[in-house]
Amino acid sequence: MALMATANGVGQLNDCRANLFNVVIVVVVRSVDLNSFRFYFALSTSYIHPDEHFQGPEVVAGELFNWHSQRTWEFTSNTPIRSFFPLWLTYGLPLKAAQWLSPEPLTPSAAFTFLRLSFLAFSLLFAEDWAFYKLIPDSRRKGWGLALLASSYVTWTFQTHTFSNSIETILVLTALVLMQHIRRRKSAPISSALLGFVCVFGTFNRITFPAFIVLPGLGMLHKLLTSPSTFIPLTLAAAITAAYAIQLDTEFYQGTQPVITPLNNLIYNTQTSNLAQHGLHPRITHLLVNLPQLLGPALILFVMSASGRYLTSLPILSAVSGVAVLSILPHQEARFLIPCVPLILSQVSLPRWKGTWLASWVLFNLALGMLMGVYHQGGIVPAQVFLGTRTNATDILYWKTYMPPTWLLGPRTKAVDIVDVPSSLNELVPAIERKAARCGREVYLVAPLSATQLDPLVDDPGRGWSLDRVWVTRRHLNLDDLDIGEEGAMGTVERVLGRRGLGIWKVNWSCC
């Protein structure tokens, strides 16, 4: 009996400890100002993907301020696939506002910060949180829903970066709120007109936008066909917006015939040979890899919350629609599914074992948040800003990094040649010598500190040149330089993490 009493006492003590742990987790999550995380990561300089620069700020900064910029093939081909219409609204207007507010000539650093804060404002103040709140069906879950959204690393990182995908997320949620409003009312002409504008704007922003509203849109067909007060404002607003966008793009690209960029984009992306240039993936990549990467432990809630009402809600229909349609294409990146994160989080319910789940949720998002929001290629932006102050620089070689955003060099009186050198050391040495051997050139090399192949070149007396390090940051992680086959898992981790950072070396050449 004494043993049984002791066992019961231990069990009750363990239960108390578990309940106390759950309470502590809940209090911590609710008490932390999660939006401060968004502000912190918005001001961080991580670099997730080249498209966050080259599909927006790179083009607009060059167009507005005549800064040094490079237009990618999407803007220079005979059939351009990117529209300037959404770029002007989402990047152009904020940059013009920053220029107007700045008492001094606008610097690249200030422009970068202002754009990041603008995207934070788009998400936090204007659209995403408001639309997300409207889409949560149960008023008792709205607080928890907003906490989940605000504690997701996708909200901290992707949504505060200048991705067209970030704008797409806001537009998808806004479209669903408008659909919800129209379906519940006999007449909603203003909401219908706004929906027409949002749908066209979303399609010109990203051709993937319609994928997320196919299934929700089917539920509106009867309303559209039987209600002139819905159909007429929607189609009229959509037609006017599309006509203006086509006219703007035609003028921007100096076309002799109307330039319809979404059509060009659709044609391009339906040809597998084109997608092969960007990488082909199994069609289950979105479902088995990308969704878990974005949602982490929330994917468990997605499965556990399944019910008839849940599966027919507008957000879930939109998420299913997006994943299904985009999975048809063989090129699949995680950022294509960013809209699915708030769509799914708006509908899930927390499990009874919320303490354990919340602990896993916090750890998952902190780890991915620090990786993607702080360290991932995090030195490139400040490196470019620093090199922008080197007004006599003529050549900049980037090695083993993402393609550098040239707009961050700002206004320059002297032309500068930026070269993205292939990762082989046999490519780097000739590139340095070709540039530095021309007397009168000021050449810089930018490379990650984890690139140990560079070490022998720094002080090699046998060469006619040397490398002098002039700048360094430790907030840079290069995950594209893994060599597990040669170094082993631990050796690779020790090198990439232990020698994390990015350096800039000036190439010194003795001219005769």
C-alpha cells in the first residue's frame, strides 16, 4: 500500500509538473511581443533568394534613380515575363516616398531599410494580419491564430523580404476576405470591384496567383452569374486594371504591339525545356518537402484539424488549390507556397498537448528564423553597401556567393564591372589575374570565410599579386559550399559554422 501511495504521489507530481510546463509555455508565448521579431528580422540583412532583389528593387531603383543595376533575362527577352505595373506600386512608390522623406540624397542602405519596413507594414498594418483575422471562423481562436502567424519564421523572414511571393500572400488573403464578404451579402458592388482589381493585380504580380483562387472562385460562379451588382463591378474593375497594366508594360518595354506579360509568363512556364534551366523537381516536392519546410509542427495540426467544415473553408480550399495546381509544374521552390502558411494557420486548432507542441513550434521557428532571417548569405547586402563607398572600384569579383544585387552600389560616377565567378578555384585565379593585370584598375574580391581554398592565395609570394582584407562580417552562412563527401558531416559543419562569415579583399598588383 505504501508503495502504491508513493507511486500515485509520484504520478501526481509528474502530472503537476507537466501541467505547470504547459502553463509556462502558454504564458510565455502569449506575453512575448511577437511582432518585435518581425521588426528585428525586417532590419536584418539576410539574403534568401536572388529574386527578392532582381525581380523588384534592382529594376525599380535603376529606373527611378539611375543607380547601377542589372536587368535579368525576365525583363530583357523579346517576350518579357515580368510586369512593371506591380513593381511600380510595391517598390516604386515606397522608394519615391523614401526619397521625399530623406533630408539628404537617398542612400542604398536607407532605400533597402525603407523597402523592408514597407513590406513589414504591408503585412502587419495594411493587409495580411487584417485579412488573416477575418478568415478565422471562431472568435475564440482569433488571438491564438494571430499568435501562430506572428510566431512563424515565414512571417518573420519571407514576408519582410522584397519577394513578389510576399505580395502574392497578401493579395491571396485579401481576395478571400472579399469573396467571403460578397458571398454573405445580397449586394456588394464595392467589394466586387476591389476583388476585380486584386485578381488582376495579383496575376500581373505572379502568374501563380490564380492557382490559389481557382477552387474558392468556383463557389462564386453562381453569385456572379445571377447577380449583376456583383458581376458588373468585378469585370469592369478587372478590365480597367488589366488595360492600364498592359499599357504601362507596353510603354515600359517600348513594344510596338501590346505587351501582355502574364501571357508570356504562362507560355514560358508551361514548357518543360524552359523550366529545366531553373531545375526540375519531382511533382511531389511541394507536398512532401516544401510544405513541411514552411509549416514544421503546424503540419501535424493541419492533419489533426481535418473535418467537413474545415476542408470546405475558403482558406483550406485556397491552399489545396494552390498546392495541387503548382504541383503540376516540375519546377518547385518552397517560396511558391508561402501563401499556404497563413491560409492553413488560420484554420488549425491547438492540440490538448499544447505545451509539447508549442515547445516544438518555438524551437522550429527560432532555428529556421535565425538561419533564413539572419545568417543565410547575410553578408552580401552590407558588402555591397560598403563597396558602394569605394568610388574608385572598377572590378568586383564575387566567389561562392549568391549573385550580388548591384542596385545597392547606388549612384556611381565610374563604371564598375561585377563578375559572379564560378565556384572552382581554377576559375577564380585566372579571373583575378585578368582583372588585376590591367594597371589602373581597382579590383576587389568578395568570398565567404568558409572557402578554405582561398587561404593559400592570401599571402603567396610566388604570385605577382596579393590579397589585403579590407572588410569582414561574421553574419554570413554559405550553405552552397557543403562537401560532406570529402570532409564528412562533422568536418563540413565545423568548417561552415566555425568559419562563417564574408570577407572583402583588395587585390594588390605590382604594375611595372
